[in-house]
Amino acid sequence: MPSTGASHERTTHRAAGLTLLSPRFRSHPLLILSNLGLVLGIFILDVLIATDIAIGMLYVAPVAWMALWSSKHDTPLMVTTAVGCTVFTIAGFFLHPAGIHWIGFLNRLIACFMIWLTATLSITRKRAEEETKILRGLLPICAYCKKIRDDAGYWERMEVFISTNSQAQFSHAICPECGEEHFPTVFPAHRTGT
């Protein structure tokens, strides 16, 4: 369990826009290997089958696969996948030229457009998700001090946690009950029947 001093230090740096944790590569290696195998399998099919048919569109599948299963921090991996699929699409055209060149060229042009459209839409969607930052699920909260435990096991004040994980900003005020209890001369009693 992390110490409270480390929690305070981490909270201070995180509130200032910094993080003590190095960015992790969040994709699972199995996802990367399966995606690489899918790209190479499509390339082998592409070289063996005539390019008059729209086999170049199969290169959209690895990009869509990466779009579905990668995390929002894997934008470089998404762009690398799109670049690789584009290169393989063009290489497949030149390694096995079509009988009618303009049909093969048009198929490859459409495939490249769809690859980059899929990658762009995925990156845009993930950025929009990052900007909305909606808190969901159960939040472990201390019954006494009301600190919230984050995913890394650190306990943070509720205001810091919510400000860090959403777009909410806090402004302090005093409710009427606390005002009556702590500042009775400033806050008049709001009692019914007096």
C-alpha cells in the first residue's frame, strides 16, 4: 500500500499537470502480434491473388482491429498500423500488377483512402473520449475522511480526484446547516415555526 507522503507528492504533481509515472505502452503484446500476423496474411493473399479484385480493401481490417482494441494512448501504434497497411497495399499492387491497370490502381486508391479514414476516425473518437472524461463505476471512498482511492491505490482528496479525472471545477461555499452551526452570528437560524 502506498504511503500517504507518496500520495501527497503524486497528487501535487498530478494537480500541476505532471505525472510521476512514466507513460506505459498499454496495448497487449498479443494484440500487436495478432495484428502483425493479420497484415502479413493479407499481404500473402494479395501477392497470390489477382489485383483486379478489391483485395486491397482487406488492409482496412488490421486498422479496424487496432481501432477497436487499442487504448487511447496508442495513437502512434494506430498510425504505424495505417502506414504499414498503406505500404503493403502499394507494394501488393506493384508485385502483382493487374490485368487492367486502372482498375487495380483505383482499387488500391480506394483501399488507401479507407485505411486512413478508419485510422483518422478512430483517433478522433479516442481524443473526444479523452476530452469528455466522464467518471463511471464504483469509487472507493473512505468512510471517515472522504478521500477516494484511484486505480494505482493512492488515496486523494475528493476535490483533487474529481478535478483530475473530469472537467469539473470546485468552488467552496458553506451550506445553511454548517453556517448555523459554525457561524451562528452570521447565518440566521432557518427554523420553521419561529
